[in-house]
Amino acid sequence: MLNLKVEKIGKVAVLHCEGGIVQSDAASRLRDAVTQQRRSSVVILDLSGVKALEGVGLGMLLFLQMWTRAHGIQFKVFDPPAGIRQSLGRISSAAAVEIAGTGEVLSLLGWGPEELWQSAGRAA
């Protein structure tokens, strides 16, 4: 089962995913969540909570990369677990899904060192 939470930060949509993307219904839910972000300039797919990604999920990530590109939207995958990162690494370089590092994600969100310190201060 796939749980999705969408968070909008300006023109950036962050989709937090938990569970597995192993069946067509989960892949369809992911597709629907991403394609609803037509007004976003960037879609970040946070895969840190994904436990399993099988062929249907991998195919959906490739589809979403092509769909976002066709709509002028940047598509970034963030923080995939090691096994999922390996699966993504097996995709041919021409179709590879882009994995963004923490620094790039923070930059896309418009967060610099000051915002991080302020956020950490509020959490303490």
C-alpha cells in the first residue's frame, strides 16, 4: 500500500511517499498525485519512506519523468533507500530518473543556511 502526502512550498510540490509502489493501483495513485501538480515548476518525490519499488513502480517513475518534462516541470527523486537507489541506477542513462541531493532540494525550496538555522531554532 502506498501513502502519499502532498506539500506545496511556493511553486514546488513535495510528494512524501510511504509504503510500496509494487502494484498498479499504487502506481496509478502516484501518477494522479503528480499530474495534479500542473501549476508547479518542480515536483520532488520523497522516496525515503518507500520500502519496495517493483517494475510497475519503476515504469511509472519513468513515465512521470517524461510527463513532467513535456509540461515544463522539473522532476526530482529525493532520498531513495539503498535498494531502490540500485534499481534506479539500472535504468539506462538516457532515461535515468534524476536523484537530487539534500543541497539541491534545499536550493529548489529556496532555503539557505539562515532558513535552516531558523527552522532548527523553532524545533528546539
